[in-house]
Amino acid sequence: FGAPRQQVEGSTLRVALADDGHYWVSGTVNGVEARFLIDSGASFTALSEDLAHKAGLAMDPMRMAILHTANGTVNAGRSSIAELAV
């Protein structure tokens, strides 16, 4: 995929369309580097289990969610992020 192509102009973030037809940005979750796919129709910010662990996110087993995605239904843990930066 290569590095995301994003550019800040004042208070505007411009993101170029990647070769794969998606919009990707670099960011951090609680200071841990991450790469995000921009999905303007998403209801949640989804992270891989590995990234959530590296970012120190604690999953609450009493707050599980069932998400219906284009690729099917998945179980997801819920947590709160102290800092999300792009």
C-alpha cells in the first residue's frame, strides 16, 4: 500500500486516493503509531486487537458489541481512547 498521502493546509487535512481505491491516513492511538482507513459511513472507530493491546486499551467484557459489516457479522470489544490523532 505504501505510505498514506496526507497533507495539512491550515486547519484542513487533505487525503489523496490511494492506489487501492481507499483513503488512508497516518495517526496515533494513545501515542502508538497507526494507519487508518477512512470510512465516511462508519459508526465506530475500529482497531485491530494487536493495536488495541499496544495502545493499552482495556476491553470491558460486559460491553461487547455485535457489528454488521460488509464482510459479515463480528464480535467487538469496547473501550475508550484517551487520545486519537491524525
